[in-house]
Amino acid sequence: MAEAQADLDYAVFLKEHRGVYELRIRELLLVVRGPDLQKAYEELMRRKQEIIESARAFGTLDEVPTPERAPLFEGGPQGLFGRVWSRLR
């Protein structure tokens, strides 16, 4: 019987400050920094894969946090759009 495929498509968050890129996968507590975006991304994916392969080898893949799905817009009534909307009324 085949193992159920876990959803492991995590969002990668990117910041850039003074020529240094920071990439994060929040759920896995992974952070990689570097001056080359491509290399930093490859390192992040390598570390992610190590976590997944280790969990699979130990039979604990079901304990790896699943990707969180952020809403398309995080504004809403309390955010920017709420303030703009209330001023237009």
C-alpha cells in the first residue's frame, strides 16, 4: 500500500536588506541568509528536504507541520483596507 502523500508545499517568505536575502519557511523554523538569492533558495530547499527525508525515515512524517495557508489578503476590517473603507463612508 502506498504512503499517503503529505502536503509539503510550503510558502517561502523573502526579505532583502542591504544586499542580503533572507528566506524563511515559518512552519519548519528554517531561515537562510545570503547575498545570492538563487544559492540561498537552493540551501533552503536542501534543508527542507533533509527535514522531510529524516521524518520519513523515522516514520514521523505525520508530525511535520503542514503548510499554513494565509488568506489572499491579510488586510480586512482591522488592516489597511478597513481604515480606507471607514474613511470613505
